[in-house]
Amino acid sequence: MKTVLFALLATVAFTATTQAAAETPSARAAIQQTLDATAKYWSAGDMDAFMRASYEHTSTVRYIGSKDVVVGYDAIAAMYTSHYKPNANADMGHLTLQLIDVQQLSPDYAMAIGRYNVTWKNGKSASGMTTLLFHRTGSQWLIALDHSS
């Protein structure tokens, strides 16, 4: 009898969990919204809005590039500013982000793989792959770790 009751309770719990997961907004759709905002603000040359829309505002957020690791929101903002927005008139280029894959790791974390492309008014461009660890904070998914090369 105890075994039947346990099996019944386990089935109910599994069904409730599955239904709750199905009712939760898609991590992929939410991450796509974050990436769309990221590209929009970058392309508009708005570094502050780009950072707020993209990265967790923590001392532990990380950016891994081809040459080094940058730790902390303020340090990442300073790195982007020095490279791409050294003055108010600097052209940050037009950014596009293609979301290739999303794997939800837990209710609050997901890994995304994508491709970025930046084109500047002078005709130059840069593109590459990116792996992003997203952390859900409230209703927003923000980057906790960015490895772009």
C-alpha cells in the first residue's frame, strides 16, 4: 500500500513539475529579447543602455575575450568603452546577434551559443562565435559570463 501511495504521489509531483515548466515563459524567447535589446543599444551607440540590457550588474560577471579575462560590471563597461566608444562621436558599428542554441541548465541559468557580427561605416567588420551564461534575475535574463572570440 505504501508503495502504491508513493508511486501515486511521485506521479502527481512529476506531472505538476512538468506542467509548471510548460507554463514558464521560454528561456530561449527571453534570451532572444535580451540579445535584441543588446544589438539595438549597441547599434545606437548607447554604451550605458547596452550594458544595462546585457550584463548582470555584479562584481562577479565575467567577459572572456581572445586576450584576457575581465571581471566585474564596471571593468567590462570600461573595457568596451576604451575599445569601442573612446569619445562621444565614435562609431560603435551595427551589431547583429544570431542565437544558435540555448540549453536551460536550471530554472535560473541557461547557456546560449551565438554568432555576432559588427559592421562599421568605414566598411570594416568583425564577427565570431560567443558562448554566454545567462542568469535570470526577476523577469530578465542577463549575461553572467561572456566568452566571445
